[in-house]
Amino acid sequence: MGLRDTLFGRTKQVAPKLDGLFALPSAALTLESELDLVPSGNAGLCFKAGSGETTITTDDEIIALLNFDDKTGTVKVTTDDLGFKWLVVTDPELDGLVTRIHGANTTMVEHGLGPRLLCAVFGFVPKTPPGDGAVRMVYLLKQGTFYPFAPTGPNQRDNELELRVRSFVGDDLPMEKDLARWMALWNLPVS
Amino acid sequence: MADSKIESDHGLNVRMFMTGLALVILYVIIFTVLLNVGVQLVFVIVICGGLLFSQYYFSDKIAMFSMHAKEVTPAQEPKLHQIVDRLCLLANMEKPRVGVAEMDIPNAFATGRSPNHAVICATRGLMNRLNDEELEAVLAHELSHVAHRDVAIMTIASGVGMLAGLVSRIALWSTLLSGGGRSRSGNQIVLLEMLTFVVSIVIYVIAFLLTMALSRYRELAADRSGAILIGKPSVLASALVHVTGDMGRIPRTDLRKSEGMNAFFFAPALAGNTAASLFSTHPSLEKRLDALKKLEVELNG
């Protein structure tokens, strides 16, 4: 924040960084070869719905807004226990998921909803279950960085697995360096 | 971006600028007076500076201590931490430390010398009275105080008042010491110091009023930024109504304990409408609701 913003008590709204997403498909190859993890076919976009017209209120409107190329996958909207909306997308191809989430992001930014975007989540599951457990790759839209989230119970996460994921895909992906930002997303609607 | 113009409220900026300008002019007046007094200059600056700096530097510890607030871990207060986590990621700011004060007065404050040393604190009463969305709105307001560096701004502003107060006291002291003044030059000095005394009393009052005014504008600015962050001015408005409505009903004696903390509180802990709005650190509820209503229209327009 600049001096003028400080003096006048303003906060600049933060624009999301969208392009980091496209690094994910190549990292997925590493995840498969090193950790035996494959895309689950689910992805989600988490955002804070505002009030009023420009910040859309109803789920139908969001789906209509994001109603792009709908051949293989499905789109639905849910609200989590903290009042954030989730756009959940299914598509067997990771490339398709990334394209859809990117499309959703772009659409929301075009409608002036960029500052409302929190994160995008991509599910990864063991190729040969049970394996080491499922991992979600979370992309923080404001920071433009990824981190792994491996929940094992209602309030537990496998930190060891998460750090292992970081050590393998750290070269492919811009990883979030500040571990305090590896936010827990309990009960997330993306498997 | 289409919504970039909602970020600044021109009228609010102008008023804040004028208040700040007035404070700067006061600084100039005070230093001119100080230079006339001469001898006490170093003394005054050292004392004032030391007090102010420690008040600023240890603001987080002082505030936490006087509110009996304790820092909490994510395991102790998962929901509070989750809400702060998400707000900080949305606003792309450092996550402050999170604290809880075990008291029934519904309130929240944020303090700390810089965004890296900030602490955000809610009282148990606040968490009990508000729903999650309203709690989030209040925390967004407090995080805006952190982002706006309001502790630094208000310390600088209130520094003027302290400086004026000290000058007037020293002036009074030296007037008494020099007594009747035997020589002509002595008389002049006494007159000069009498003048200093009167001037600095006036300055103290004006500085105090200006600091209060600035504080009210900072509150409105934090309301605005907080409401924009969560995208729902109406939710912050409803939280305000809840908190303030409840507070009016709590007896005065219970509230006095925390009066010293008023400047950093979400809603001032003063019961009733006895304090004139001119002396208030927070804008009236109507003014805050009005501003939020306008913002709601702006966001949707």
C-alpha cells in the first residue's frame, strides 16, 4: 500500500493472478510419476459472494454466467459453512478442469468480481487405492501460488504428505512459501 | 477494472486531508512557541518522543494487557482463525496474531505498530452475540485498521496533543518559578511564558478535537474498506446495530473499565448518549449506517 492510501485510509482491492493455473498440468505428470497421484476429475472455485446486482446473489445466476462449453462436465454451486460459495466442476480431463476454472475466473473478473475470488482447488487421488491418501492442490488466486492440502479427518491433515508433495512439485509450480498461508479447507466440497 | 472507482470516497478524503493539514499547522505553531521558550526544547522532545514511541512500539502488548486478552491458537478457536485466514488471503495481507478477550462486552480491536506486528482481538461477548457472517464483517473492519496503519496514524495525531499538554505544563511551572519578575527582561519572559501557557491550552483543546475527528474519519474509512472486502455493507451494518444495540443496555459501571481503550475499539464502550459527538472517537451509529447504505448503493450501481 502506498503512502497516500495509508494517509487516506484506503485499501486497494486485490486483483487475482489467473495465469499460474496453467502450470498445473505439467506438475500433474510429476505427481503421477513420483507420488502415484492422479487427477480426481473434480475441481472447485471458492469465492465470497457479495450483495447486490454486480455481485451476483443467486446460484442460478452464477451458473448462467459461467455457462460455457458444457459437453463433458457438470457445474454446480454450493455454499460452505463460512458462507463462501463454491463452484464445483467435474471433468475427467485435468486440462478440461483447468480450462473451465480459468474460464470461470475470467468471467468473474470481467464482471468486476475479481477481488472476491479466494482460491481454486483441484482434487488428486491415489492411482492404486488406498495409497498415501488424497491430496488437493489449492491455488491461491490473490497470491498466485499453490499449496497441497491433504485432509485425513474432520479436523486433521497429513502434513508429512503435504511437505512431500511440495518437495516433488516445487520446481514445476509456484509454491506458497509462507506455510501460515496453507489454509485448512475443512469440509470442502471438492473430492 | 469496472469497480475501481468504489475504492475512494472523495468527501471523506477531503475531510481527512483538512484534518491532517490542521494538525500539521498545529505542529508548526507548537514548534514556534517551543523555540521561543528555548531551554525546554530538548527536554520536551525527549519525554514526548519516548512516551509516544513506547506507546506506539508496544501498542499490541499494552492493548492486549489492558483488555486481559490472550492470543489463541487455531486449535483453540478454529472458526475465528478460519475467518481471519480467508479474509487475509482475500485481501492478500499478512495474517495478524489472533486474540480473544474473555469479557462479555461485545467488541473487537486491532492494534500493533505495523501489519507484521499486528494483533486482532475479539471479545467473547462479540463472538456469542454475532452470527458468523457478522463476526466476519467486524473482523474485516478491524483488518482494515491494520491495513490502514491506524495505530501509527493515531499515535502521530495524538502526539500533538501530548506535546501541547507538556508545553503548557512546563510553561506554567516556569511561570511560577520566576515569580514576580524583578528586571525588565524578567518581566518579558514571564509575559512570554504566560502567553505560551494560554496558547498551548488552546492548542491542546483544538488538537484533542482534531484527533477525535480524525479518529472518526478513520473509523468510517475502516467501515468502508471492511465492507468492500466482504462485499456486503449490509452485514457490517447489521453487526453494528447488534453490537451497539446491546451495548446501550449494559450498565455504565461495567463499561468504564475499558474506556481507555476507546480509540482502538470497534464500537466505543461508553453507555448512553452523554458524550457529545464532538468528543467521540467513533462516529455515531446513524452516520456509520448512512455511509454503509450509500456504499451498498455504490457497489450495486
